[in-house]
Amino acid sequence: MSKPDFAALRKRVEKAEKVADGYRAELYEAAVTEAMKSTVYGHVSAVARESGINVQHLRDLINKADPGWLAIASEERQAAKSKRKETA
């Protein structure tokens, strides 16, 4: 049995990691953009589920991209909920 070329294998792994990091960044950016399109209850969770990203991690990414957006979205949901109760 021949000895493995660890240096060549390590280079292949490092190259693959760089490619994967680029794809991961693209996925995260797309998920954040999609999640922030709506403040409807459950939308962020649905985007997280569809993209395969942990919901808390997606919330952290959203907060990093636009601090305060999650709080504003929550306020909008509460306002809409109050309005529905008033008309019922």
C-alpha cells in the first residue's frame, strides 16, 4: 500500500472549503433577503426550514444585516393582530 500524499489532499480540502464558503455565503444572503420580504407570522421560520438554516442562526443573520428589523416585524404582526381582534 502506498503512502497517501497528505499535502495534496490538504490542498484539495482547502480548495473545496473555499468553494463551500462561497456557496454558504450566497445561501445566507438569499435566505436573509427572502426572509425580510414579509413580516407575516412564521415567514422567517418557513424560509429557514426551506433553506436548511437553523432558525436562530437565520434570525442572527437578519439582525446583523438590519438591526431592529425583527423587532419592527414583531410590532407589525402585533398591530395586525390587534386590528383583526377589533374588527371581529
